[in-house]
Amino acid sequence: MSASTFDLDIYVDWRSSFSFLGTILKVLALGPLFPALVALYYGEDLLPFLVAAAAMAVTGVGLERLRTDRDLGNREALLMVSVTWLVVPLFGTIPYLVAGQGTVAHPVNALFESMSGFTTTGATVLGEISVEQHSRSIMMWRQLTQWIGGMGILVLMVAILSELSVGGAQIISEEAPGFSLEKLTPRIQETARTLWKIYLGFTIAAALVYYGLHLAGLAPNMDLYNAIAHALTTLPTGGFSPKARSVEAFTPIVQWAVMPFMIVAGTNFALFWYVLQGEPKRLTDNPEFRSYLLAIGVVGLLISVLLGSGVGLATVPSNIGPLVGDVENSLRQGLFQTIAIVTTTGYASMDFNTWSQPTQLVLLFAMFLGGSAGSAAGSIKIVRWYIVYRAMGRQLFTTVHPTAVRPLRMSDSVIDEETVRDIFIFVLLFVSLFVFSTIVIYLDAVRTGLGISALEAMSVAIATLGNIGPGFGIVGPMNSFLPFSNLAKLYMVFLMWIGRLEIISVLVVFTPAYWRR
Amino acid sequence: MSASTFDLDIYVDWRSSFSFLGTILKVLALGPLFPALVALYYGEDLLPFLVAAAAMAVTGVGLERLRTDRDLGNREALLMVSVTWLVVPLFGTIPYLVAGQGTVAHPVNALFESMSGFTTTGATVLGEISVEQHSRSIMMWRQLTQWIGGMGILVLMVAILSELSVGGAQIISEEAPGFSLEKLTPRIQETARTLWKIYLGFTIAAALVYYGLHLAGLAPNMDLYNAIAHALTTLPTGGFSPKARSVEAFTPIVQWAVMPFMIVAGTNFALFWYVLQGEPKRLTDNPEFRSYLLAIGVVGLLISVLLGSGVGLATVPSNIGPLVGDVENSLRQGLFQTIAIVTTTGYASMDFNTWSQPTQLVLLFAMFLGGSAGSAAGSIKIVRWYIVYRAMGRQLFTTVHPTAVRPLRMSDSVIDEETVRDIFIFVLLFVSLFVFSTIVIYLDAVRTGLGISALEAMSVAIATLGNIGPGFGIVGPMNSFLPFSNLAKLYMVFLMWIGRLEIISVLVVFTPAYWRR
Ligand SMILES: [K+]
Ligand SMILES: [K+]
């Protein structure tokens, strides 16, 4: 055997990737300073945040020096993305570990909570969610990780993945030619700045509306802390709430107020850029946006009718008003829960563990929809389903007219066939990974004697892979993922990570072809 | 509005399609004569079969005259196929209706049972399966419908659908160039004859082996009637059994003997043609055949281990030997049930309603695999999954090397990209129809107060759409579909029909483009 067989001919400029990660870490070192301010205000411990900020800054500066003349090609960008969403959540565990409060003092739980935050999943392993058990500053760190993660995914989706043709993500740049980039680095900053402004603007608006309701006397417990906390987790479709009972803890008018912000959070942010340019029709005529509202309307009304007629409930919840025959309450619960699931936010306006199995199953299937591409929403995303169904319609035509050539169109542009194929592959890869993961998680539950139903096992897999957050039964919206084994939790950390990065961007790094010329 | 807007410009030569259906009906009029012979032997009523035969013969001769110079193009073939699998099952209800025995005397139930037969599904609405409740001749008609349906689907798949590029079915002809047809009509008869011989040969072999075990004293209750009955429902992957407890009613050695015949029934029959030509490697090297055996091995062993260790059971069945720690019994049950489900035969060697939910969920997911293309098996089929996973692997490569051109290969031939796309569309159409149907069936159950679980509802949809037969709970292998409403049963009749014909061949007939130039 010749020596060259063992020659590690690594073709990827990994130093550039890690140098870029260094810059990101350096910037994100500012993040812990916000909960540090909260700690100062409430007289809580500053140490967890100072340690985190210092660790990120030092590591960031160090990594940055790996390469001064860095040049990100396709592969370096892919590596950077995968590694960033792994390393940043690792640093994100520091405040939990240093603070040592409750269940997240354990390293595996801390990693789960941190990954769930930065991937905007919103699944939790907190034993008890309260500002008594956990300091307000630690809870604010938890919420902030989602806001940072949401911002990161917006930039990633619109500026990077769309250029790398990952799982048909190129559809986003076709939809938003204003954001199209020739080369990666030069215009990323410009794109990022525009997105950042829109994202920040909506976050501030949400906080003002939530707090405004409080000032108007319509939301007694929506104080400034809660208003900021929920604004930080609404826009990234995150779903972490400092309240154990999520948005159920607030008045009905708050629940109505959260809905439009969730819808905004699940919309392609590039379309808001057009609205700002004075072209609102680019939003309202957009096929994905219309399909997205249609899906929410159809599923929401179905669930509302099921709840309002009583057949949608297994047990009647005592902590919210009556549903049967109450139009406002049924509509509110049906729409809120549908929006929360379709946008993959994962908030709850009631415990849907009280729902009957048929209603839960509708919600389970809705988990596969996902919000819009170009938002921080997870799961498969509406635009992919839109293309899939358009391609099916075309198939029916070409079966009759085999020689007909019918390009698929979306808005004004033609979707090229490679994009269509990429989308098909993504959807089936997602569904296959869901099936495989359900079995893995279910068998691990059997191994550890954790009795869960098939519906619960499926909900765990899709809630983590789709970055949704809550599922059914033991992982219901008022419960937690704590009872699972450490092995299962680490597998779910993997699912949240790979799901967040559209699967293919991570898988590709594990192929030999990636590392070779 | 001009008159031409309302002008029905039907471009399809439907007379040719119906004339061809006439010929099929005429030939199938011979079918009822077999159960008539059984009736003669047992001294039972001949009338049900004579009426059916007469009705089919008369209608067949009548329809045949619609067109004497018939010419089947693509569209006429598609129409003929859809209409045949609807009209033949309608005529198949006549024996049930005339005999008036038990639940299938009701028209909706008769149609369900007949459609389930001719589509080789094996789902039943018989209230009580026994030769006491139903005459032996009526039960033989029920089994014969599956054998006829299986033969029909073999010819359809290999000779017609593969030419019409329905859902990527062209893959079959690429695998079996010996069967490739230039024009539809001339060589269909030759292909049909070859297939018919192989199918008949295996049926006779199965009957001889089953009855041989009886003669050798190893299968006391496998008399000649039962041997023929089970041979007639094994090869079409049908699964109807004259025994209420299916193959559980027989000795373990019978269960072992049924397994290889189910595997044969789920194999691409074109490959047996090569074996007869002295090229057995064409079978053993075939990627679909190898994937098929691999899938059976992996799922079968997993279920065997779950059953053998005890965690796979919810309740310990009292009517079969002990499973925990019994290697032979665990392997037998695990492999039998996996083979029965993957080949979509649907026989049962034990009541898998006694299994725990994790084990049932593994079986539910396995229902989406399907046997091989070019067999009478239903569901998605292994070759499609094979292509899907190969395309995913290629995707990982092309994400790194965007300019690389990598055609997918299977055996020696290149799979063209249109076929790959057709396969993706088929798989997603199948899964979407499954999701939609689960909700429809579940909501109808809610409407009629039929309490079923989410797992049961899903199993009903896939068991009918995938032409498998039994599901879980009330539709378990020893139960029946009787409790559903007539509306739900008619919807399931639709699912069996559309699932059997690879969905697209039916849907296409409902598009306006199909009927216009
Ligand atoms: K979420
Ligand atoms: K079957």
C-alpha cells in the first residue's frame, strides 16, 4: 500500500471557516452583557454572564487569528455554518453551568437548553419554569439565545444557504433578487444589516404592544420583563416563555396580540424589505405568503370547530374559560395553537394535552408544514410544499402529454428543475429522518422504561427536528423533555442542530467527497 | 359567450377503452365457474356464481361491440385501466349479494369486500370469518378475486403502467428489457402469457407444499380446501384467509412454509423470467431484490428481538406458545409479520394487537415500504425507496461539486432524470394522500362516535391505500372494518382502487387536460 493512500489531502480551508467562527464568537460575546444588565437591576449574580462573555471573546479572538487572509468558498461556508451552530450553543451553556440553578446545572441538560435556544426550538429540560427557581437574568439569557439564534438563521437562510443550493433554499434568492449575492463575503454585511433592522424593528414593536396592553390595564401580569422576554422569543419563532404555562398565563387579549407577531415571524423577511421599498403587493401577491395564510386558516378553523363542538377535547380544562359553544374562546385557542405550530413558535395558549387524539393528530401533521423560507421558522416550510404540489399538478398533465414542456413558475420567475429536485429530496430526507428518529427515541424510551405512546414518540421527533418545541404527553407544552435519558437528549440535540441547518448542510460535511478535491 | 365554450370536444376514444373492458369481462366470466365447481362438490347453492358469470359474459359481449377497430393509445389505456378496476369489482359483488350470507349481503359491504379482493388488499368486512357462517364456495370466490386481481395487476404493471411512465413505473421495463413493448397491443398477450405461467406455477407449487405438509401429518387442518385457498391468496399478496385467525390457525411449520412464498409473491416477476432463461444472477444481483431482503431482515430481526425480550408485547397472548426467551417462536413471529407487511400480503401468524405500541409503530412505518415493482405487492415499493436514497446520496455529492454530472445507475442501466422525478412525486403524493385520508377517516369516526386511537386511524389509511389489509385495534388482523360508517367504507373503496393503480393513473382521468386535445 503506497503512502499516498494515507495521505490526508484535505482540500477544505478549514482555517478560514474557524477564523470566521472566531469573528462570530467575538461579536456574540456582547450577548451575555444584556442578561448581566438584568442581573444588575435585580441584584442577581453577574458571574455567569461575565464568564461566558470572557470565554467567547478570548476564544473568538484566538480563532480569528487562524487565518488573516480568509476566503470563504462553498465548502468553507458550509463548514463554518455547521460548526458555528455547534460551538456557539456550547459556549451558551456557560451561564447555566456557572449559575448552577436547577436541572440545567447538569452539562447534558445545559447543552439541550442552549441548543434548543440557539436553534429557536423552544424544547425545555427545565424542571420547573419560574423566576423563583431560576434567576430573572438566567431566564433572560435563555430567551436571548433564541433571539440571537433567530437573527443568525435569518442571515444564514437569506445570505448563505440560498447561495449554496441547500435543499432548494435557492428559491429564497429567486424570490428576493434584491438579496442575491454574487460572492459570499462582500454583500453579506449589507444584507445582514437590512435584515437586522427589520428583525429589531418588529421585536421592539412586539415589546411595545405587549407592554402597552399592560399599561392600558388589559394585561396585569405582562410587566416590562415579560414584555421584553416574549418579544425576544416571538420574532425568532422561538417559544421559550418565562411562564410555566406559556402564553396561557396572560389575558385573552394578549393571546390575540401575540398571533399577528407570530405570523410576521413566520413570513419571508425579504418580503418586508419590499414593503419598505413601497411595494406591498410583493408581499400580498406572494404565493408562499398566501399558501401560508391559507394553511393557517384551514387548520385553525378545523381545530376551532373541533374544540367549540366539544369533540376536540379529551378532558375539559379547568384553568381556562369554557370552550364548548364559546366562539371567541374556541377560535382563539384553535387559531393560536395552529399559528404557534405552523410558524414553529411553539407557544401554548392552553394545554393541548387535554385535546382528543384526532385533534392532536391534526396538529401533529401541521408540524410538518413549517413557516416561510427566509424566516426563522423551522420544519419543511410552506414554499417547499407549494412547489411539490405544483409539480404534482404538472405531472398529471405530462402523463397525458408526455412531450409537453411546462416550467414551474412562482411569482414571475421560472423555478429551474434542479431546484425542484432539491426540494423533493429535502422533503423526503426530512420525513425519513423523522421516521428513523421516532424509532430511535421510542426504543430508547423502552430501554429506560419510560412509557410513552406512539403519538408522543412521533411528536418528540418532529418537535426537535422541526425546531418547534413542545409535543404531546410528557413533552406537552406545560411539561418538559427532562425524563428522557442523556443519550436520548444528546440525540435530540443532534436533531435540533441538523434540523436547524436544513439537514443537508450538516450531512454533507460528513461525506468523504466534501474533504477531497 | 360563444357556443364553442360549451362544446364537449372529447379527444379520448372512450369506446375503445370500454370495448377492451368488454373483452376482459368476457374472459373473467370464466372466474365464477371455479367456485361453482366448489359449490357442486359441497352441495352448495350454484346460483350466485351462475348469475355473476352470466352478467359478466353478457355485459362483456355488449361492451366489446362498442368498437370493432379499437386502437389503444396512452389515454385509452389509462381510462381502460381505471374503469376496469372499478367495473370488475362491481360485478364481483354479485355472488355476495345473491348468496345473501352475513354482513356482505349489504351492497356497501359487498363492494368493500369485492374491491378488497380484486385490489389484493385483504381488508374485510365479514362479521365472522368461517365456513359455517359463509358457504365454502362463497369463501372460495372471495379468495379467487384476489388471485384474479393479482394476475391482472402483474400484467398491468409490467405491460402497461411501465409504458405509460406512471409514478416512475418505467423503472420496471428498464429492469426487464425482455418485456419492453414498442406498441401496447401486439406484445401484451405474449408478456401476459409468460407472466401467467410463472404466476400459475408458483400458485400450484404453494398449494402442493401446503397440502404436502398436511399429507405428511405436519399440518392437520391444512386440508385440500385450505391449501388451495391459501395458495390463491399468497401469490397475489392478497391475504384473505378462510380462517378467522389467519395463518395463526395452522402449525408453526405451515407458517415457516408460507414465508418463502410471500417473499416470491413480493419479488419482481420479470426477474423469475431471467431465472428460467438460465440467468439466476439477474435475480440475485438485482438491487431492488437485495434491498427488499435487507429491509425484511433488518425489520424482522428488530421485531423478533422486541418480542423475544418481552418489551415488544403489551399483553401476553394465550393462544400461541410463549415468546419471551423462545428463539424459534420469536423469530417466526417477527419474520412472518414483517414479511406479511413488507410484501403487503397481510396474513397474520399472531394477533399483533397484543404488541406494545413501539413494536406496532415499527410495523406501521414498514407498511410504507411495499414489495417489489413488477409484483402484485402494493404500497410505495422498495425500488422507489432505493432510487430516492441513491438520489439523496448524489445530492450530498453535488452540494460540494455543483457542476458534477452523476447519472443514477441501477444494475447496468442509467435511470433518466425524468424517472427519478416521477418517483419523487409518486412517493410524496402517496404520503400526502395517506395524511389527508387519515384525517378524513378519523373525523368520520369522531362523527359516528367510533372511538379509535391515532395509531388505529393511521393504520386504516395505509392498510387500504397500500393494499395491505389489516391494521391495528378495531381493524387488527383478527378483526374487521365492519364498524366504520358506509361513507367511510366507500372512501376506503376509493383508496384501495386509487392505491392499486399507482394513484396517478386514476387521478389523471379526472383532469380536464386528459379529455382535451
Ligand atoms: K420554536
Ligand atoms: K394484501
